[in-house]
Amino acid sequence: MIPREVLSFVGAQLGVPADALLTYATRRQTRQQHMDTLREIYGYKTFTGRGARDLREWTFGQAEDARSNEDLAHRFIVRCRETSTILPAVSTIERLCADALVAAERRIETRIAENLTADVRDHLDKLLSEMLAGNISRFIWLRNFEVGNNSAAANRLLDRLEFLRTLNINHSALASIPAHRIARLRRQGERYFTDGLRDITSDRRWAILAVCVVEWEAAIADAIVETHDRIVGKTWREAKRQHDETISGSKATLTDTIRTFTALGASLLEARSDGTPLEMAVASSVAWDRLAQLVATGTQLSNTLADEPLAYVGQGYHRFRRYAPRMLRCLKLEAAPVAGPLVAAALSIGEMKGVASPERRFLRPSSKWNRHLRAQEKGDTRLWEVAVLFHLRDAFRSGDVWLAHSRRYGDLKQVLVPMIAAQENAKLAVPSNPQDWLADRKARLTIALKRLARAARNGTIPHGSIEDGTLRIDRLTADVPDGAEALILDLYRRMPSVRITDMLLEVDAALGFTDAFTHLRTGAPCRDRIGLLNVLLAEGLNLGLRKMAEATNTHDYWQLSRLARWHVESEAMNQALAIVVAAQGKLPMSRVWGMGTSASSDGQFFPTARHGEAMNMVNAKYGSVPGLKAYTHVSDQFAPFACQSIPATVSEAPYILDGLLMNEVGRHVREQYADTAGFTDHLFGASSLLGYNLVGVGSG
């Protein structure tokens, strides 16, 4: 076990040959005696007796906070070092951690079940027995929800939210449960079928159902706000389109009117120079009756051109009225003091009380809404209600208004890291005083600008120059050596043909990336490796499980579906991808491409067949087909180390940090290239705090 080089080095200093240890400890008693002596000298103790019992109790106490068997084993090893305990066998550690995790899971399930009243338990059980139209249970009906873009979708979400509120589950029942445990129970509930939930133990069933109800209540509330956001956006786009069409339709009339007034002006100027009476000039150019008509037309055109899309948003009132009062009654709105008048106005709409003189305190004095609201007839509050709903959307986006129980639209102060925790985090090496940070940034900027000025004077800016105050960058040109194309084709001919399934098996045998796909509940690696690879192949080829089941003779659809439900998650996919990318980075050939310290990211649009798959999002840039964007990060070693599915209509830049912080490969990146869609000062600032240098790539 000791390398021969080390033995030779130590033996040379002691004056003994390296082979002197070959006959050491041939007697078991000698080895045990020497081990006892070493333990006594250094104060170590074995994993037995009271010390083992104390460590076992400590491990069982840590199990609730541990995220995996590996995490708990790491904590156990650190604890053994702190207590000077010799580590037991690996199998002993694994069994101890597994038993502790199972016991922790049962304690959590029992604790949640005990916090539920008998009536609540009955209501939860009825979710599995009550059947609805289409022969689906109430539980499955609650689980099937998505963000919509019309009032009908909003009402479907409100139906589910109102039903969940009738269950009267106190959120404090989950107060003592770690967040990752709640997330795991929810994911399990979203994978069970109704029959499967009926077959498990009562405490576990009630715990899963209670967690799902509480979590779905927050998720559905978020979906309602998002749906309202889309309806507001849809109303604004329709108003803008109508405004543009009105202006476009008035162009011909506007041209004729201007030409007529031009001719009239020319006649008046000519009459003035000739001394002709102006009345005769008007009569000869345009009749007085026609002039009155032209003035009226000009006034109308002036009003039309001065209009803006706000003049047409009131036409969306009936769309809002179908769901908005109900939404405002269901959502538990909270707000910062600055948004207090807005929430008061929203609640009055929810209560459907007639407002004789609606207040406009939620509007800025310079708001364009004021002019349109003053033009409304007395008692007509339709445009006022539309204005409230528009500003409510903006308040949710800014965080001035939030929901009491939410994941996306909650109170932003609840997610801020306490100052003490931030100061104790050694990874965030930034000063706590913002003035110190700004002074350092200004000093760096000054030095960089001076360096740029010297390079500009000397004409040494790499691939660029500053001419007449304009920075000019030389366009990169292809520099492909002669014969490169022929070499590539020759290399492809030399590579043997291989089936993709055989390649997956070979890579997995070398890296073990399938071990990342553990069972959602037990945490055990998937035993059916062939089936798991079939699922991954179906995902990668966008083939679908049903077609993959038809293409393989080893698994049917239900077997693949079961593996996909319980083993394949985004977190496991990212972990497996990180294993493959890290292995690629260790290959000597990867150094030819780069050092793994720079990366680029971009989004690719994928059309989908169903609106639900596309989050009901259509981006006109890609046509009228709904779809999603896959936002992928690729390192300078040509390794795609992160991929996220994002809506087709959002800006891509805010998702840069998500990909960089998703795994260890992204954390090693120091320079990130991306296009400038959606770049903000906040993004640059946050990236700088985390040690990333963002480089925006323009379209030119």
C-alpha cells in the first residue's frame, strides 16, 4: 500500500533496505498491538461502545437536514475527525447513513400527519376517492394546471385555488420541515398515480398530500398572477395594433388634406402678392363649404395622430371583468407602503363595490392615464379598473406588491441573505460596505481607461482602433489552413462506425454517470441501466417514450415511464452532465481547445406541437408557432455544461447566471460571452460580485 519510492526514500535515511517491511505484521496480534499503541499515542478511539452510540444519535439527528446519503456520509466523516474516532468500514457508514435517512423520513411524515386534524385527513383522503368528469380523481385534477393567456384559463386556475383553500390546511404544519424535504415530498406526489397513493402507509400518504396541497396553492397563485400578466400584455398589444391600424388608415386622408391646405396656402400667397381679395382666392381654390369640412377633418386627424394605445385599452374591460374580481378576492395581497393606494383600489374591484369617484392616488401626476381618465363620463369606472389592473401587473413585477404564500411573487425581503451569514461566507469575497466596492471599481476603471488611451495613441489596440472618436473593431476572418477539410474527412473515415447505445454503455462504464439518476424516494441508483439509457436517449433525440418503446425490444412504454418518473429529474440530469463534462476536461486533448475558463451561451427556439408544452407562448420573431427556447452554455472546450428550458418570449440574459452556477464546471468559468438581449446593470453588477466577467456580443 506504501509506494516503493517512498519506502526507498525513508529506508535510505534509516539505513535499512526498502524490502524490510515485507515481513512486517505477519502476525495478526502484532498488527493489533501496534494499532492499539498508535491509538493511545494520538488519542484516537474506535467506533465502538458509547462513542459509537453517541455518533449514531448525532447522525440520526443530522439526517433530516441532509440532502442525500453522500451528504450525510460526509457530515459523519467530519464528525469522526472532530471526535478523533477511527472511521469504520465503508459498508458500515453506508448502512448507518441509510438507516438514519429512512428514520428521518418516517419522523417527518409522522410529524406532518400529527399536525393535521381529523377533518383535514378525511378531506385529503377524499382527494383520492372523489372522481370527476373524464374518470380522473380530484387529486389528478388539482395536479394538472398550467399558466394560461385568457380569462377562461384564469378561471380554471381560480377553481383549483378556491378548492384548495376550502381544505383549510394550516401552513404551520410544515413550519419545522426543511425546505428540501418539502420539495422532495411534492415531487413524489407529482409522480404517484392515485392508486399508488392509496397503497402506501397512512402517515406517508397524508404527508405527501398535505405538502402537495400547500405547495400547489402557492404554485397556482403564482400561475394566476402570471396569467394576468399575459392577459395585460395581450390587451396592450391589441390596443397598440388597433392604434397603428387607425393611423395607417388615416394616411390617405392625411395626405389629401395636407395637399389641399398646401394648395389653399399657395392661392392665398399668390392673391396677396397680386392684390386679389382673399375671399376670391379661397373661393377659387376650395369652396367655403369644403374649407369648413377640411378644418373638421384636420381637427379629427390631429386628434387621431395625438392618440396613443392607452385610448384603446378600455376595450379589454370585459375580458378583465370575467376573472379579475374573483382573482382579487382569492389572492392574499400584501404591499409596500408606496403601493398601498393601488392595493386598496384593487380590493374595491374585488369586492365589486360601485365607486362613485374613484381615486387616482396610485398614478403618478405625470402619468398618461390621468388625461384619459379625466375624459371619461362621470360614473364610468371601466377605464379606471383597467388602469388598476395594468398597474397591479407592474407592481407584481417590481416587487411592490406580493402574495402572502408564494414562490415567485413572494416578499423579496424573505429571500435576502442576512448580513451575518453573508460576512461568514468565504466564497463571496466582497466588502460589505458598498462605498468600498464602488471605490475599488472606479479605480480599476480609471486604470483600464488609461491603458486604453495609451493603446489608442500608440495604435496598439488589438484588432481595432479609435478613429474620430469612434471605436472600430476589425471583423474576424476565417483562417483555416489548407488541407484542413481533407484532414477532417480523412479522420471521419478512420473512425469506426458505432451504435449510439454502445457508446452510451461504454462511457457509463468508464464514468458511471448513470449513478446520478437516483430514485426520488430511496436515493438508490437505478438498477435498470439499459432502461435508463433508453429514457435518456428518448429525451436526447426528442423521440418520446412511446416511440422509444416501439423501437426497443427490452422495455415497454410503462416500464420506461416508471423509470422516467422516479429517476430522471433536471437535478440528476445536470449532475450527470457535470460528470461527463468534468471527464472531458481531464482529457489531454481538451487543452488544445481551451482551459475551461471562458464560455458562451445562446438560446435556440424549438417549436412544439401543443400549446401546453410551449407555456402558451408565441414569439413573433420565430413565426406564429408556439414553442420553447433551450438556453445552453458551452465552454471553450466545446462542452455544453448547462441547458435550461425558458419561455420563448423572455430575454435570455437574466438566465446567464443560472447556467454558470448550476454545477462546478460553470463555477470555474471567469469570462462569459453572450448576446445583449435583456442585459441590465443589475446583471453586470451581480456577475461582477460573483467573479464573472460578462462580455456582450452585439449583432454586428
